[in-house]
Amino acid sequence: MTVHFIGAGPGAADLLTLRAVEHLRTSPVCVYAGTYIDDAILDHCPPGARKVDTAKLDLDRITAELVGAHERGEDVARLCSGDPSLYSALAEQSARLDEAGVPWDVTPGVPAYAAAAAELRVELTVPEIAQSVVLTRAHARSTAMPDGEKLAAFAATGSTLALHLGITRTRQLADELAGYYGADCPAAVVFHASKPDQLTLTGTLADIADQVDAAGLKQAAVILVGPALGRTPGRERPERPGVEPAERPERPGVEPAERPERPGVEPAERPERLAVESHLYDVNRART
């Protein structure tokens, strides 16, 4: 039988994919993290399904549940919060399943950072401001960060940052990031994105930690930081860290008003030419 690693999304049951729901409905066993998975998601399990909360289980006991179900001839819906590709322990669990000869597959889910961006109604990649998103987490004693993955190095790029598992260190993170983005850089925290008790905090690196402390947030929150968060209609476009507007060069040797027209083509002739090209495209497509 098969262990299905399923992305349960950020929490809302209606954000489950159709494939995820089908696996839940047809699996006699469901293994999930009670801290992040709501009853509305578990309601998709069939009547009489064995439901195992992993909140207090270590990797050995979780593996035993998965292997035991396989030996009984039962499929398993292994729910992961967000998407299994991020901080889900998929690598460790699947390695043990391979050793035990247990088949497994992966169903993607909506990641928490995407749900947070949706709640904020922002795009994380805005032209000329940020074209990269760094998905990372705060340093933790349980799993050390690799030597080459330093928050300072990520911040130096000016990219949009999506910080996971770091809500209890918001103040230290904000202080460190302010040295690269500036204290007035937009920052946001979304707790339980998409759930009924969702809480959204918006501000800057100068005040976001105070808001987190006042709200008493301790877990299940995503921190977003970067100039792209401030790009909303009616607001002045924020500059990238360390780059003044005057430093953005125009095309070498070409002033904005001097950009030449295509040789031999007057502006008024363009619509006719486009119509001819469109006609030729339609004719060629019809011949294929």
C-alpha cells in the first residue's frame, strides 16, 4: 500500500486540492500534526478511519505508524501543514520508508507564505523592486542552519524574505534586517493564515516586533519582509535597499525621449503592419 504525503495547506479546508481530498477519503489511516491541522480537514477522512496525532510523537513512532499501516494493507494519508516541500520532515520520513520498502508519493499544498501574501494582497516579486523570494527560517537549536546560509547574506540581496519558524525571535530578526533594508522597510506577520482566527500585523522593521509582543504570538506565523510589500496602489514605490533613484541608469547613450522608432516605419504605420503580421500568423497556423 502507499503512504500519501499530503500538503494540507495553511489551514482552511477549502484550500485543499482535489487530489488531497481524494486521498483523505480513501485512506483508512490519517497521520497528522494536531497543532496545525483543523477538524474541518479531518472531516474528509472516511468513517472509522484511524487518526493519529503526531504532536507528541518522535520520528521513530511516526515511522512505526506508517510502516504498520502498510503491513496491514492500508493506505495512509500523511498530512503536512502547508506544502510538503518546506519544513515537513519529508526527507527523513521518506528515507525510512524507502529502507522499509514502503511506497510513497507527494501531493502538493498551498504554502503558508503564499496564503500570507494573499491575505496581504501583495505580490512578492515586483518589477524593479524585487524579483527573488528567499524562503528561510530562524536559527533553531533543534536543527542548525548550514554554515553558508546566513540571514545577513540573504538580506544583502534586497530580496523579499519569507521567514518561517521564527516568530519568537521577531525582535532579533527585525534588528538584524534593519541594518540592510532600513528600519522603515515594510514588514508583516500573518498568524494562522486562512484560518478563522487568522491575525495579520503590518508595519515596518521598526515596529513589527512590538506588535508581535502585544499580540502574544508564539507559533504558526509567517514573517514577510521587503520593499515589495509596500508596493500598493496609491503608495510611493519603495526603493531597493542601498539604491538611490538616481543610480538606476537609462539605456546607455539613449535618453528616454530619444528612443528611436523602428527604421522606415512611422508610428502611424504600426497598426497596419501588426494586422498584416497577425493575418500571416493565422494563415500559417491554419496550414499546420
